Amino acid sequence: MGEGGWLGRLLGGKRQSLRLAAVARDHVEGDRGVGEALGQGVLLHDGERFALQGLDFSTLDLAQPLHRHLHGFSWLRDLAAAAGREQGSRLGEAVVRRWLHVHGAEPDAAWASDLMGERLLFWLAYAPYILSSRDEEYRRSLLNAMARAARQLGESADKVPPGLPRITAWAGMTAACLCMEGDLPRVARAEAGLMRALGQGQHEDGGLISRRPWEQALLVDRLGLVRAAYFAAKQALPDALEDAASAALAALHGVRMGDGGLASWQGGHPGDPQALNALVEGCGMRARPLRKPRGWGYHRLSALGTVVQIDAAPPPLPPHAPSAHASTLAIEICDGEQRLVMSCGGPGTRPDRLPPALVAGLRGSDAHSGLVLDGANSTPLDDEGVPKKGIPAIEVERKEDDHFSRLTATHDGYLKRFGLMHERKLALSNDGKEVRGEDNLKPEGRRLRRKTLPFLLRFHIAPDVEVIPTADGQGALLRPRNAPPWQFRCTGGALSLDQSLVIAPGARPINASQLVIAAEAGKEGATVNWQFRRSS
């Protein structure tokens, strides 16, 4: 690259002031309430409060999510939702000045590549809120920090763990090359790095290899901001990048429930439906829910507001996910905005808010609405939640007929340990009023370890659904708060009602109930049939 670009000037070329060539426009609406609190000197995030008065970045701990959030500057979106440029820039620039005072001179821990990528995305998208000052020294310091950050990302982004962190780092560099004075060869390099990171961290169907729905939402956000930078710079968006972004949104749609929140897969919780709606509406892309995934694995049946999801892919492995959940062939069901059947979920990004023993327990198959054979997880996990040998192979078949959408999924996670294959058949009626299920344990390849093996089918019921067992012991009435009643019936095992819990946003445990079918598999295997049917 010649010395005429912004990087050349930064490194000692022509002594001209750096400037932005374009300002990306973020169309995602922030949280007005959070923005108003910022105007009053308080940062709200994930149920926590942080007073901005006397802010000193040297005292902040990047290991604390609230402090890291402050460093990432995504809260500028919330500020913009509540304050115009003139009012908001006073606060935005005051915080940036304090950041520069501590971290602007030399790269340090606050310059971690994924964090700096996030920071660049939001600094560039909300430049009017941090670059309106007439103080030339401040403007020069901030623009120099941006340019140094982009240069560092070009050298370090590929060293960040694969998946969302690496994608975020390259996304920040790409946006910087587009919006700061630069040249096309520099953009091309950043673009190639971003596409490489997407290829390493994203399945072909658009889902992240981490298989974490809350990370998928952040992926869509990152790519939406990169798209905005391309449009602002009047540069052609590469077809491959547009395809990856659209596929990411489709995969995100595929794990949303009727209330707009997320299914509670791989240690997540429903999140904030309002924020997810704002993201989907403002990201600038449109896509239909992914119904037939491959690597992403979350298959979806839907009819007239009823949605059934099933986890039909192996758990993720390090380094894409430090821990996994043994949720193979577990399901979630909702009726419109009313959740019916859930996974217990998990704390998402805040495992510090739950006892370690509970976090570990939530990873097990017992914490999901699936089948548990002889008390064993569908995938063996070590104490840290890392899958051991025996990652299940899964086969899925889908078909439609005049009355039902049908899915049959099989996994061999129990085969080597117990000599049994697990097959789950699902059928959703075309009027959305009936969900049928059949769980089969089939002997294959070796004798059973014992003459009979006990197994359980668990259905964790949403906290706002009252469960009333029927007198014959083979069914229950489900009375949701915001939907018509549903009848549950089963054959092939003994039904009981037990306590459960689900993890709500903010990593809050909430008491709930679960329906449990207990049965045994003999040398011929076993079959349990069950049904949820809406009463009206």
C-alpha cells in the first residue's frame, strides 16, 4: 500500500489530519430507557447499574461483563435512542476522552482484538456522538486510536479464538477501512479476513459453529454494521458476504420462539424479545426462518402460530464453545407467544450469577426436554462440559403430507454404552393444534448391558403454565396464562409431575414443573408415544 492512505499518514507519511470518509448509519433502535438513564449518569446493563460520575477506566476490570460492556461502546446505540446529537455527544465524548486518557497512548488489555473490533464498529456507526467536538487535539487522538486499532487488527485478528470473537475483530477492521480515508487494497485485505473468519466460524447454513443462539444474534448485529459501512462508503457489498449475512439472519430466525425471544439451547435463555425485534427490524436484511438446517442443527416445524424446535446436531466442541449441553433430540414448543415446553436453559454470558453446581447440572440431558437413558447424558461430558469421546451421529428425515409436517431423527449417542439407538418422531398438524411424538429405543449391534434399562422422557413446562395431572395417571391439562389449554397424553410409561426450573433473562432461576414419563427398555427395545393437543 502507498503512503497516501490513512495508514501511511499514521506511520509517518504526509502530515495530514486523519478524518472519516464516511459514517455508517445504524438502523437498529436502541433501548430508550437505557439511553435516558445514561443521560442521568447511570449505565444499565443486564440488570446491573454503573454510575458514570468520576469514571476512571484504570479502575475497571475487563473480566466483569458490565465493565467490558462499557469498554465496547455498544451503549452508544441506546444513548442515540434517547438523545439527539447535540445532547448525546456531550456524554459520548466525555466517556471517550476518559477512555483515551487511560488507554489511548499504547495498546493494552483494552485493545483485545475482539473487544476493539466491537468498539470500532460502534465508534464508526455513532461518530456524530463522539466526533462533534471542535477540540482538534481530541479529534486527532481519537482518529489516531481508530487507525492504530485497525492496523493492529490486521496483524492480530486471526489469532483471536475462532467464531464470533474472530469475526468481530475482522468486522471492526473492515468497517474502519471502509469509513476512514484509505484505499481499496486495504479494504480487500480486511474483506478477505472477514470472509475467512466466517468460513471458519459459521456453518454453511448460516449458524455459528458454537451453536449458541445468543451469539447468533450478535453475529447478525456485527454483519449488519459491516453492511452499513459498505453502503456509507458507496462500495459494492461482496455477494459472498451478503449471502453469509442473510444466512446468519435465517439461522437466528430459526431459533426464535413466538414471543420473539430465543429458544434456550446450549446454555442460553430467552433473552430480550424487544431487543431482538429491534435487531431484526433494523439490521437491513430480510430472511425466512431456517427450517432445514445442517450444521446449525435446530430443525423447526411450524403451523398457524405453533412452533416445534428440535436439537438435531451434535454439541459444539472447543475452541468454538468452551462447554456444551447434552441436548440431542430435545424439543421446545410454543403456541403463538406462549411457551409450553422448554429446556431449562442456562446463564448465557453470566455463569457467575449461578452456583457452579447448577451451571454444571444445566448442561446435562436431564435439564432438557428429551430422553435420558439410565441416567446418562446423550453425549458424555467432562466436569467442565467438554464432550468426551462418543459424539453422536445424527440422521434426520423430514416430510409433509395433507395433515402433518413430520420429522424423524435418530442418534447413536447411547449405542456404544448401552447397545441402543434413540429415534424420536415428531408430527405437527397443519392446523397447529396437535403435536405428536414417538420415542423409540432400538437394540443394535450388541447385547444390552442389563436385561432391562430404565429411561425417562422429560418435558420441562414453561413457568407460566399450570399443570394439572389427570385422574388416570396418563395425562395432564396444561393451562397457559396467555393461550388456550392443552391436553397431554402418553402411553408406554408411567407419568408423573415433578419440580423443575428454567433460567430467565438476567440468569435468574424461576421455579417450573416438568412432566416425566418413566419406562424400561428390554432386549426388544421400547416405545413411548405422547401427544400435546390444544383444547380449542
